[in-house]
Amino acid sequence: MAMRVFVAGGTGVLGRRLVPQLVARGHQVTATTTSAAKLGQLQRMGAEGVVMDGLDAASVRDAVEQARPDTIVHQMTSIAGKPDIKHMDRWFAATNRLRTEGTDHLLAAAAATGVRHFVAQGYAGWNGLREGGWVKTEEDPLDPMTGTTAAPGMAAIAHVERTVLEAGGAVLRYGAFYGPDASDDQVQMVRKRQFPLVGSGAGYSSWIHLDDAAAATVLAVEQKATGVFNIVDDEPAPAAEWLPYLAECAGAKRPMRVPVWLARLLAGQVAVVMMTEGRGFSNTKAKRELGWEPRYSTWRQGFKEGVA
């Protein structure tokens, strides 16, 4: 059945893959951007574009009221520039506001206009709680990263999960994105040997291709899914495996290895945690309940096809 879907953040890296998939499935899509210059891009994807400031409650309310959607999909982020894990609080400052204030504005607009379903972006890259096994499910808590520069971002993600679940919606914990425009900066750092392995490289990460993330989102919309889902590929893996393989696919030299003490000094504690203690995630629930199967079942396939 065709639905009216409101995509907040339609010109972001995931929005640009999601909107065409929704349109191809026959849905009527209204998608937002912060720039009038990008309205044509949304129209070319088959959506009705609207300029909206996700941090302005009135702007959000007006956009949602005009669209009258069946479902709101929250994909608003503002992650720009070279990755800065050492100062993640600054790098993610705008995104953290969109995940707190922006989420609240969208939920308020949904309640005011009678929108009954809400899907929001979460995160499940490496941020499982650092105890027990290396691979976590939806039942396992996320790591608040207390005392690090990642703490504000983790608090913002926790806010998304708490408020969206209270509203009866779904939170899709996407793995680390790769694909068109999502991993270019990272690949360039690898090619310049600016992305070393830290210590043992035993920390796990989970990855997801943008097209697979979009496909899972379409299913969550169509099925009016509720609850938390890990949207990751089938192979969570330690940095000691995926980083050298990424370098190989990118035609780069093998990454250098640096000791923990030096990495902590140069890149900060968050980088050390990611590389040595990070936890990956299982996609069993998403496969079982959404009927989702990633086209790129492993980052090995995706890196080889998309980075080489």
C-alpha cells in the first residue's frame, strides 16, 4: 500500500539513497533539506522537496503539517569535514543537537498532526558496552563513553532511543556507513597512511552499505516497525582485520601500527577504545522481524566493489 512518507534529512548521505528507494516502491515522499539550492536534487529523486530547519520547532511543525505524512523518518545529521575523533564532541556538536532538539521537534509535530509512525536513525558501529562478548544484540546496553569526547554523542543517541520508543516508534541502529560519499574521507586518510592500527587492533566494528541501510529503512516504514533494530552486515570484525583489507582495496600501503599510549596522545581516548575495545553488533533480529537481507553481507564484498 502506498504511503505518505516524510524524510527529514533527505539530502544527507543516507537520505539520498533512501528517497529513491521509497519512490520506487510507490510511496509519496516529502523530503527536507536546509538549503533551497538542493530542492532540485530532491525533485530529481522523485520527492517533493521542502526547506526545513530541524532546530526550529515552528519550521518543523509547518513542514510536517503541510505534508500530512503517515510516517516520519528522522535522518537529520550534520557531520561535515575531516573526521576528528579526538574532538568528537566538537565534530558532532550540530548532529547532537539534531538528535536531541531535532528529535523532540519532529515528535511534537507528529503528535500535533496525528502521525502514527516514526522511524529514527540510531548507531551501532563500535559502541556496545565494553564487557562480555565482542558482538552485541538489541538487548545489550550501549556504551555511554563516560568521561570521553564521545559522551555527548552517546547521550544524544540515548535520547533518540528513549523518546522514540516512548512514542511507539522504531530506532534503526545503523552500523558504520560506507558507500557513495559516506567513506571518502576515511579512505583518503588510509591512502595517506593517516589511519593507523592502534595496539592489538582487537576492537570490533560493524559496517553497513548505504543501500542496505536504506533498504532496511524502507521495510521498517512499510511494516510500521516498532522497537530497536541493529542494521549491520553479517560480519562484525576487529580493526586488525577490516583496516588492512580496506587499505588493500584502496590501493594503499598496509596501515602503520602505533602503541596505545601514542594513539591516546595523538588521537584521544575514543580512538583507542574503538580500535582496542569496541564491540560489534548482531543483525539477527532485523533479519528475522523485518525480513531484511543485506545485499552486501560483509564489508569484504562492499569494500572490494566500492573502494577499489
